[in-house]
Amino acid sequence: MTMLTRWRDDRSRPSAKEAGRDLAVRVLSLLVLWWLVVLATGWALTDGPLQHLGTSEEQVNTSMASSRTGLLDNVTLFFSWTGATVSIIGVCLVVVALVWWRTRQWWYAVVPLIAISAQALVFFLTTLLIDRERPHVEKLDDSPPTSSFPSGHTGAATGLYFTLALMALRIRQPALRAVVVTVCLLVPFLVATARLYRGMHHVSDVTVAIVNGLVACLLAWNWLRRDPARATGADERAGSERAVTVS
């Protein structure tokens, strides 16, 4: 069993106790450690040894602001909304419902929901303690009350769409699979670029957010213990029970 096939190799249903244990041990406990890393990075950028980076990063925002056009304003508005909370939650819930309906496996269907929730926890708790100002350029979006570090839009888009890319590997048609996976992998970077262009974040804000989303994606993808032998045994027992019933 490989990481990419873990959900196909073992489709056994976990008990409530197993699900709760694995969520706590394999996601929440590791998420705390990752949050401390993000927090330390934010401190280094705002009050620590990396403060000078903020000044150099402003050049990127200034350059992008000076190159704005009507077309790019509209394109980046679309991708900025792609990473907005309402868009992320809406897409996530639709995917969860569809996957649950098609597979009848709630423990697999909730993977995207765990991913966006995990990255959101790190984002929210970090912004409570790290107060970083947004770039000093004209902003094309309304500034939310949260800190510039890290980018919530970018982190949410990364957590969701990277997870969808992993799920899309189960698409049987090769051409369609390649297109869907590629689009899902590109979306977070387009959202990050849009947030930079629209003056909402520094480069380090979106960079850390992408890593945050990636970590959340990997934790969510591996949230439940999988064992192919267990699935095989369950299938054999189910087959025996059906045979007895028929007899």
C-alpha cells in the first residue's frame, strides 16, 4: 500500500473510537507542532531576525501594483474569490457530499473538510498572536481584520485543491485525470499570485500559507490508519456471510 492508494487498498469502516483517536493523534497533535513552527516564522518576520525581509518584499508588491491593468484586475479578482472563505467552504461541502454519495465512505469523503479545517486552525491562531501589516500599496480588496501573515486565502486554496488533486488520481480516464489534477495543483498558486497583485499580502505570507495548506493536506490525507490486510479480512468475512445467507 502506498500513500496515494491507501484509501483504495483499505476501505474498511472505522469505529467512532478509532476515528476519534486517529484524528487526535495523527492530525491535531502534529498540527500543534506545525503551528509552533508557523508562529516562530511569523515572529521572525515581524519582530525577529527576518524583519529586513519585509522591506525587500515590498518591492514585489510595488512592482505588481505599478503593472496593473483592467484585465488583470478582473482575472485576479476571480482567483482572489476562489480562495475566499465562502468559495472554499462551498466547494468543499459539495465535494464531500458527492464523494460520500458515490463511495458510501464518510471517512474518505471528509478528507477535504479535515484539510481546510486544519489549515484554518493554524491560520486563525497565528493571526491572533502575529500582527503583521499588509503591504503599503493600494489594495484592491477589502482588508479583513486578520493579520497579513499568513495568507488565509492561499492556505485555504492549497489545503482544499491539493487534497482534491490527490482524490482526482482515482479518475479512470487518463486525459480527464491529468486535466483535473493539473488544474487543482495550479489553483493555489494562481490564488497566491492574485493576492500579491491585489496588494493584500507579502511574498512570505503566501509562501508560508502554501506550506501550511500542504501540511494540512498531508495530515488530512493520512488522518486514518489504513491496513490492506484488515480490508481483505473484512471482505472475506462479508463474502462468507453472504454465502451462508444464500445457502
